[in-house]
Amino acid sequence: MRFMFFKKLYRTDKRWFYVVSLFVLSQLFIFYKRGVTFAPFYNFGMYSEPILPAEEYHVYQVWVDGQMLNFNNFSPKKAEKILLPVYCFSDQPCKEKFFKDVIVRLLPKAGIHPVEERFLAHKSEADFLNEYRGYLGRTLNVDSQSIEIKNAVYRFRSGRLHFTSYTSLTSAVCP
Amino acid sequence: MPLTENIRRKLLLGYVAAFYLITAYKLVEGQFLSQFSPTFFQLSGDVFSWLLMQTGLHLWVLQHSWSFFLLDVLFYTAPLFLLTAYFFHRRLVNVAALFMLLVNWLYVQLFVLFPTNSIEGHLAWLLFPVVFIPASRETFYLLVRGLKYFFLFFFFSAGVWKIRQYGIFYVDEMSGILLQQHKELLIHPQKHWYKNFIYWLINHPSVSYLLYLGATTAELFFITGFFTNRFNRLLIIIFVAFLIADYVIMRIPYLEMTPFLLTLMADKKRDITTA
């Protein structure tokens, strides 16, 4: 960043100079430290770590009226709207671990004692499926009773994904 | 030479136009909070969101589903208040901008606490209102430049991360990303041109790696914007190409980043008085 910018800002408006300087320092600190973030300071490192083809993939299948949804026929936003709640639900055990390992350790240092039920949804599979059927029924305008979700395991062999088995909905491996 | 009001008027109109074009897209795609009507929340790694969660506001919102609609109304009408203040009550512009800033923060922070989207794509809404707060044209223009530097950093650092985290050093990287990103599409037994296209890229790692390398190079090129305005048009073209490629190849619509383009278009030289 050109230092002329800071010089001009200092001469024009000292209060904004301090605000902007604090903003820049905070962003650089978050960039340097990696780890947790503090809005609006984020690290833009998506797809930067090595992500190589794996042997096995867990894939969520959504079935309506006995037919598997073909996400090729949905817009990216619509597909995300359908799948994201399932990912969030299945990620619950990892979030519980994150809460216990990180939040419970960090927030008390700032004098804040985190209330667990405000951080963790603790949603049972039966409750989630019941709510999700209603949500998806509204989103796709279909009969919610005909909706089913399956966590399928696929193997990547000979350049294609091949189905091997089904597993429980929450079988996420926490990083 | 002093700045005229032209540049601020153009930027405000550009921002509002971009906001409502994106609003129309989101409405069609069912992306309003009331169209989601979420039933539970998620935990993120953002300390700011932890502070919000500690208040329990998100739980109150979930329990009162009419508040989804209220939040939508507040968020999607806030730019109209700013526009009205600018053209009819100029002295209230900073109040309207501050109001929009607070509404945007509240809305975006709550929106991403539910299973809807990640927060990084909403940064324009969190930061842009700030430039309309100061009354002075000079301060306004300097803040727009500051926002431009942030936008440049956003892209440039994305390129640096790919080196820092070593993703760039693996030829199979893009094949792995495509498998991870599109696995739900790839497993469907029906034939589809898009599925075939993605499988082709996965099975030609050299070609897909070239895309990854090209994207990283484009991101790193954004550093030029810190030193000269000469490449602003090229940066705009690169950004638009990036948006299209992200949509087609990754199926990630980054439309909500487009307001940042206005910071590359704002040109002081064309908007100063010579009197």
C-alpha cells in the first residue's frame, strides 16, 4: 500500500486515519496468525491447502418420491440451499469438539463465560430429519413425507466415483 | 483541485444499482432469510459471531419466525433510506449510512449463523456503507481508495495463501478440488453434459491444474493495483472473468463481491473542478 495514502488521510481526517490504520493492522494480524478470525477480518485461503483426489468420499444423497435428486439440474444456490443444512447437521460432533477445545478456553480470558446452548444446537437426528423434511418440502414444493437423506460412501477408481455402501448420517471426521 | 460531488453521486447510484440487481437474483434463487426460514444454527470460527451468539439473539430470531421477514425488510430497504437522504436531506446522509452499516452487520451476521452461506462473500455489505459516513468529499474519496486496497488485498492474499499452504505445488490439486466440490453432482447415474465436463477435467489433471495456476496468477496480479491505476481496467476484466469461471467451473456465485468493482471505477481525475 502506498504510504502517500496514509499521509493524505492523516492530513485530511485524523479520526479516520486512526480507524483505517487499526483496520489494516488487524487484517494483517489475522493474516499472520491464521487460526480464528474476527469480522470483518478474514483469511481468504479457500482451496489453498493440498486437496488431492481421495480414495473414499462421503456423499449425501437426497431422495424424493424414491428418486435421487440430480443436482446437475439445480442452480448452484438452490443445490447449496438443499445440502447445506445436512452438512451443518452432520458436522455437529466437530462443532461440539471445537466449542470445548477452543471457545470454552478462549472466551473466559475476555471475562465471558459461554452458555453452551447458545453455541451448540444439540439437534437429534430424529428432530433434524423432521424439520429438514418440512424445510425441503417448502423449498422444492414437494410432499415432505416422501423425503429421505442417505450418507453414501463412494470410492474413486478408474476416474469415476463408485458406490460402495451407506453409513450413518453423522459420520464426519473432525480435523 | 477540489473534488466535485459527481464521484460520490455516481458511486452511491452504482452501489444501490448493484445491490438491487443482486437482490433480484437472490429473490429468484430463494435467498432471502424469510425464504430460507431456517430451523437451527451453526457455529463458526469467527470470534465476532461468538459474541453475537453469547447474547442469544439468534435463538430469539429462530423462535420468532416473523423476525426473518422483519430482518429482510430492514436489510433490503436500508439503501433506499440512504438514497432518499442523499437526494432530499443531504444533512442526514451520514445518519442513513450509519443506519445501513448497523443493519447490514446485524443481518449478515445473523444470516450466516444459520445454514445459508459463508460470510466472506458478504464483505461488500459489511464494509461499503462506511465510505458514505463522512461528510467531507476528500475523506469519502480516501475511504473509497482504502476500500479498493482492501479488495486488492482480498484477491492478492488468496493467491499468496495458495503458495503459503502449498496447494499450488500439486499438479492433482484441481482434480481433488473438483471431486470435493462436485461429488453430489458426479454420483447421479443420469447422463449430463456438466457431469461429463467435470469428470473430463478431473481426469486431465494437467489441464485442470492450468486453470488453478491461471487463477492463482490472476489473484497475484492484483498487487499491481497498490502501485498504479494503469491496470484498473485489466483488473476489472480479470475480476469479471474470475466471477464467470468460478460460476461455471466451481459453481460458486460470487456476485455479492461485485460492488467492490466500483472502487476500481472511481476515478478522481475525471471528477475535479478546474475553476
